[in-house]
Amino acid sequence: MNEALVKLGAYGLGLTVIFAAALGVGSAAGDAITDPVVTHATPANLSPKGHGATPTDDAHVTQAQTAADTPAAADLPGGLQVSQNGYTLVPETTVLTPGEPVDFRFTVTGPDGSPLTAYQVQHEKKLHLIVVSRDLGEFRHLHPAEAGDGIWSVKLTLPRPGAYRAFADFAPEGAAGLTLGVDLFAPGDQTPRALPEPSRTATVDGYTVTMTGTLASGEAGTLDFEVSRDGRPVTDLQPYLGAFGHLVALRAGDLAYLHVHPEGTAPAAGDDAAASRVAFHAKAPSPGGYRLFLDFKHEGTVHTAAFTVHAEQGSGSHDSGAHDSDGHGH
């Protein structure tokens, strides 16, 4: 086993499925990458929606991950568990060669142990897959295809060595929505990236995105994003997955995930409506640093702008684990 894999294995052993305690994992892991919270948002409510083993090619559920079915784990936000309410995320492999595209395949098994095949459509898709690196430097929002017999498949590239987290966001037919997470590994020497300094502007693909509003813990506020190009406002943002934007927030400290909705009415399928801004009703689960990823669509192409913000303690609540009853913002 090479040195990089040893480091990754040691890092995985430091993970915890306890939401409050997870805030200290990053600093305790030495040169391992800081753990984040993932908060997926299609604007509207930004409130929160394990021990890993040494990486192997065998997809399996670790002891800490199966502990997610215990009563105490039921209060955890989404994404920290590989198994919840009888549903389990089962990848065919958790080790991918960095820089090489692979056909990443996985299933979700149901309470009876069989692959789940009946899903509700949410945001125009039956399942959303989010893949992030633990240093918050890499982000992918993917939409796998059904390959039959409950198997999902998507082309995935882990661009550089390191530890990653994959989240499956879905709702079984007749049941509440879930977000399940599993660790992925890209072996090799790694150099974790520092979290960028807080900023209210981001540039991507020739666009400049400006954020206004405040992210605070325990009280809802509004985060407003406006897009410009060549110094002129973009006023014809296009619908994307039933909304004018999607937001993912990752908090330094753990890997909790939240999917929320946009402010206002989502455009209907085939609607030619356009927008000049995207707004989110936002409430952070706790104070601290966050990395925000905004997906927006213009001229037929989806772009992702990234921001770093620091959420202060708000006056509304001091419960760092507060979240919607089902773990989602749907």
C-alpha cells in the first residue's frame, strides 16, 4: 500500500457520523483535507437538509456507516450516512484513478434489500449526484442515467488525488426524500487546497456573479445573486432543472447536505421565461466558513460560480443541528 493510500485510510478513520462533533475533524486530521458540509440549494431555504475503512475496490458498508440506522443517527442531517430509513447507497467501486473518466455505477437498495427502481421526479430528475473533494476545491453536479435493474451509471472523473464524497439525492416513490453519502478515493500524492478567502464576487467562464445578503446561523436571510458579462447585467438567465439557479453550500467541518428551492415560482417545462437574478432564503446550520456553488444557465450552457462566506451566529437560534424534519429543504 503506498503512502498516499495510507494517508487517505487514516483520514477516513477520523470521520465521525456525529453532526456536532464533526466540526472538529478537520483540525484533528493533520494534513488531511478539511471536512465540509454540503448544502445543495435550488434557492429557498438554506437550513441543513464515518469511519471510513482503508479504501478498497469492494463496495461495502462500514460499521460506522451502518450505525446511521440507529435512533441517534435519525437526527443527523442528510449526506452523513450511507444508509438511512432502510435505504443504502451501494457503489460498485470507491477507488478511481485520478484524471481518468470511468463509468461510475451504483445502486440504492431498499428496505427489502433489493435495488430500488421506483423514484419520484424532483427538479426534473429522479436522482441527483453531487461529488465534492474534501478540500472544497472540486465540485460536480451530475445526473446519472438508469442502466436497468436499479443500476445508475454516469461518467465521472476525479481530477486529482485525494478524498471525495459522493451524494445521491432522491425520493423513493411514496416516501420522503433522502440524501445518502459515500466516500470515494483517488490514490496518489495529494496537496490539499486552502479554503479561499471570503468574497462576494466570483468569476467563471467570462461571467461575474455578485452576491448580496447575509448568511447567519439560526435565522433566515436572503442571498441574492446577479450575473453580469463584459460589465453589463445578464437579464436572460434560463431555467435549469425547473429553477433559475441551484445552490450548494459546503461547510468546513463535516459533510452534511441540503437541497432547497428557489425563491419565487419555478418555470414550467418548456417555458421561455428568463431572469436577471437568483435569490435564496438561507439559514446556516451553524456559524463558520462555507463554500457556496451556484449553478446558472445562460445561452444554453450551465456555469458554476463559487464563493466563500463566513456565517455568523444569528439571534434566532443557538441549535447548531437545527434542520427540517425530513433532513431536506424540499
